[in-house]
Amino acid sequence: MTNSAEEIRKIRPHTIIALVEDRPGVLNRIASKWRQRGFNIESLAVGHSETPGLSRMTFVVDASTDAEQVVKQVDKLVDVVDIRDISAEQVVTRELALIKVRVEAGNRSHIIEIVDLFRANIVDVSPDSVVLEVTGDEAKVDALFELLRDYTVIELVRTGRVAMLRGSAVSHPEEKSEEPERYQGFEPPYSAK
């Protein structure tokens, strides 16, 4: 039995990116729309965008059903400049994780070898622990975490997925500022004529 591409698209997690006004309460209003429809937000990353006053949100939501309806409802919120489901598009995704691992004199070199294999970084060292920083897709972070479990992971912090379209495509097209409509023959007093 084979599933159609549409059925597969509907059951995998959806990556949704939104450009929103940087105001208090925006995240709560958007998250409420997902909650009302019974979606679980698996990860959420929010940060400033390239435009002052606007933030970019990346949501990963479970998608046992299609997320299109919720995306349309969120798009109607006044604070949302643009929102888009990029799940079926060519994207670059990354996640950052900090992992604190218990170390002893006998296992420190093993942990350093694992860190090197994953191109991770050691960002803090103490006599009995190290803090590692790893950046990559979720599978890379998961794989490193699994290998380090044998050495006692004390703490794990993950940012959640951030995503961007590949190539020169932009996820949220720039809004063009339109010149105000003027009456024919009217020249403002500050005209350069």
C-alpha cells in the first residue's frame, strides 16, 4: 500500500514561518489559533527580522491534519504581516542546542572526540562538566544527544527549528510602499520643479 504525496504531506510536521509586528501579545494570539484547532506546537523560534519593528517566527506543528486552515486564520490577525507554510518547499533548516555533560578524567577525551566528529564546540568547561554547542538539522542534534547519553547528560536546551527558503527566493516578499495618489496638475509646495 502506497500513500500519495498529498497524504504524506498532511501527516508530517509542518514548518510555518510568519512575519509579525514586534508587539506584546502577538505570540499569545497566534498560539491560541493553533490551540483552538488542536495542533501541538513542537517547536517555536522567534527573533528580530531584517526589518526593524518586525519579528520572524518559525513554528513546527504536528500535522495529523492539514495546517492550511489555521494558516489562513492566523493570516487574518492584525499583527501578522505574512505567514506561509514552507513544508513542501526547498528549505534550509537549522537548530542550535546546548548540552551539558558530566565528565571525569577518564572520559573527557572521548567526549572531545565526539564533539569533533559532530563539528560541535565546547563553550564551557568545569572540573566535572562541559557545555557543548551544536548546530545542524534535528537529526544531527538528536544523534549527538544519543551518543552523549552514555556520559550522563545533565541538561539539554534546544532552540527549535529555524528555516529559510533555499536560493534567492524570499519567504516574505517585501511590501512596496506606494506613492499616494495625487490629483492631476497638483504639485506640492516642496516639489523640486
